[in-house]
Amino acid sequence: MKPFVAPVEDILFSLNEIAGAGRIPDWDADFSAEIARHFAAFAEGEIAPLDEPADAQGCRIENGRVIMPDGLAEVFASYNEQGWSGLTAPEEHGGQGQGAAILAVTSEIFSGASQSLQMVTGLVPGAIRTLENFGTTAQKARLIPPLVSGDCLATMCLSEPAAGSDLSNIRCKAVPAAEGWAITGEKIFISGGDQNLSQKILHLVLARTGDNGLRGLSLFLCRSNREDGSRNGVSVTRIEEKMGLHASPTCQLAFDAADAELIGGEGEGLKAMFTMMNHARLDVSLQGTAHAARAYDIASSYAAERVQGRGPDGAPVTLDKHADIRRMISEIDTLALTSRALAHIILVIMETGENPDLVEFLTPVAKVYCTEAGMKAAELGMQVLGGYGYLTEYRIEQTYRDARISAIYEGANGIHAQALVTRLLGYKGGQFAKAFTGFVETEIATHKSENLAACYALWAAAKSKILAEKDPSEFGYAFMKLTSELMVLLVWARFSASAENHRDPARIKALSAHVERLGVNPATLYASMI
């Protein structure tokens, strides 16, 4: 097994040099690096060693409660003692008040060390953000501090058996009660729906308060325990058996007149929910990046040590001396670096508030590209290791299993592709698309990249064709591929310009040359034919 090593230098280079994090108010590159290295040491030393045995052991139900794998409760306690649970929470509620860019650093490292555990803890920042934006002063004072301390973890309860991506089919119902509201119904696919890490759980539940479709949905806070300490009317009906993320309980929950309180206005559930969606989708994007980086670390290390075959002079050589192995390793590395940079570029624009329309356009592109990059990198890594990649010994098969879900949750990738060719291209005269074209044209003028300019011309022509269609949805997949390829070339124009500032300039220059040689690839040309 190759021990987990956090790609700290690549992360910092991406944020500072490629994404321009220095534009974020109060960004301190040195302080950010210190936090990154502290969390990396914790992740490498305490979290990652538990990931393999936790995956093998899995979760179970005992006496109606979910029991997590051995050791995770202790490492979660250590996580809280070090203050990581409140990293981005407001200081007035006991948090450290750091921004989303710092969270992106620790979140990627956490996902690389153990996505299963990251999934259970990772909804806390979103819950706090929701409370900050829509909670009353009393709700904030009462509910944020337990999230900061780790006494409470959070879930997001959206999906139902008949309502996955189509939330208009939600049937879980909330009705006024003597004190607050009472929720009755069923929710599925709830990450960390119950667990024995924290004393309590705060469920954010989307429930129906009216019959008028999406406008009849409201968001509620439903605690696992009532004020008197008794269990609320929320129970686990089963833990799902999954392909991966075995150490993360994905639960079906039953709400039986469960006590709840409204957050935000009645009928404004989607408005409250979508305030955290862009951050959540970038977090999932970085999960894909984490798996791609992990695949690169395992595959490149193995190929550098494994003696197999002979070189031109007849002498035995390691795997990385073979051209096809080098090709695959370079592709894995490119996928990891590109996906991280794409997510970071969007994150920095989001945090500066410079161009919200561009963030709206690019976030689904990042979600699709980064999650597919994680899957592709894991698949290539398995191929580099050959038969050993198919075994559990080197754990790259777990990387593949864990990465696969990222293309499904937080909006299936096909839904994001459909949104790209419909709402994002045509909404309000194409304001989101105009933000993107302005962004790309500025990059072309800055970097003088012929490949980028050629791909942009194809993209613009395809866009015109799509806008002329009555039903553009059938072109979603191809246009998402084309837009992703355009962003790959844009990202690597930035990498090429900043290569000398990387700790290993030769590596970045070699990969830049690799991308430049590929030019506008066949997939892009095919996509442009729409």
C-alpha cells in the first residue's frame, strides 16, 4: 500500500499562481500554506491510516443506531480538538472565520485521505452557511456553536424514492404543530443520516408546505434530539449497500411527526437550498481532483519502482521507462492538475464577487469535468499497475469505487450538461454565456494561445447552432465536452505562463508541452460538429 501523501505544493501553486487567490480580500498565502501543512500532517498521520480498514469493516445498525467503523470516533474527536470543525464558522459563534478558499484546501486533502469520513463531516460548513443566510438571530446562537464544536453534525435531506433529481415530486410533508412544525415522510440517500461520531445531528429537510410544485417547498431544521434529550421522530430504516464509500453511512430516514423549525420563509426552500449549491458542487469537484491526485501518486510511485521489461539496450527497466506507461501517467497528472485549477479559478471568482454570472456558468462545467477526471484517472492508474491494480493491495481499486459516485450526486452530470445548453446559454439574453465569452476572449488576448483561439472559434460556432435549435438538450453531452476542452486549454495557457514558479518547473513544462501537442483533440472536433 502506498501511504497517502497530500499534494500540498500543487494545491498552493494552483490557488496562488493559476487561480490568483491573492485577489481574495484578506488572503494570506503564507498563513494558508501553514494551515495546509498542518492539516496535511493530521490527514496523513491520523485520517488516512484508518481509511482502508474502515472501508473493509463498513457501517452497521445496532439498536436502531448507526455504528461507524473502529477508530473513526477517536479521529473525529481529534479533528474537533484541533478546531477543524469550525474552520470557516463565524468567530462570534466560536469558529475561526476562515474563507472558502482555505476550506477548499483542507477539503481536498480530507477527501484524498478518506472521502468516506469527509462525507460525514463535510456538510457542516454548508449547514452553517445556510443558518447564517436564513436563520434567525436566535437560531444562529443556538445551533451554530454545536456544529463548530463537533457536538453536532449535519445532513441534507432532499431525495425521496419518487423524487431524486426532480424535486417537484417531493412528498415529505410539514404541518404546523403546537410548537413549530411536524415533518412526516421518507428521505433516501442521506449521507451520515445517522452515526455515532457526534452526540447530535442537525437534519436540514426539504419538505412540502403547499401544493404548488417547487414553490410549495420549505426548508426545515430537524434535530435528532429534542430539548429534553429524548430522540426526535427520526429513525434509520436501512443503510444502503454501495459500490464504494463503505465507511460513510448512506441512510434511508423515516420522519414520523418529527419536531422541526422553519428556516427562512415558507415556500422558500429552494432559495435557501441553492445558496449552498455552488460551494457544494465545487466541493464535489475537488473530491474528483483528490481521487485523480491520489491515482497519480500511486501509479507514478509504483511505475518508478516496478521493474518490468527491457529498454532499447536490453537492460531491465522500470515501468515508467515504457512509452505507454509514461503516456498514462502524464494523462493522470494532467487530469489532476487541470481539475484542481478549474475548481480553484471558479472559487476565487466566487470569493471575490467579481463575476457571479461567470461562476454560474462555470460551476456545472467544473462539476462534470472534475468528477469525470477522478474516474478516468483512477481507471488509468489501475491500468498502470496491471493485475496489481485490480487487487485491493495497492488500494487504487478503492479510489475508483469511491470516485464513481461524484458524477451522480450534487446533480447528475447529464443534468448539468442539459442546463449548460438551455438555461446557461439562453437565460436573459444569454447573460451567463456572455460572461464566459468575455472571460475566454480576455485569456486569449493575454496568452496568445493558438490552440485556445481555435477551440474557442469551434465553441462559438457550436453555440450559435445550439441557440437556433428548438430543443437543444440533445446536444448537452457534446457541448459540455467542447466547453470542458476549451477550459482545459485555457487552464494550461495559465500553467505554461507560470511554470517557473512551481517547485518542479520541468514537470509543468513537460505537461504543458503534452497538452500543446494534443492541440484541439478529436473529441473536441466531434463535439463541434453539433
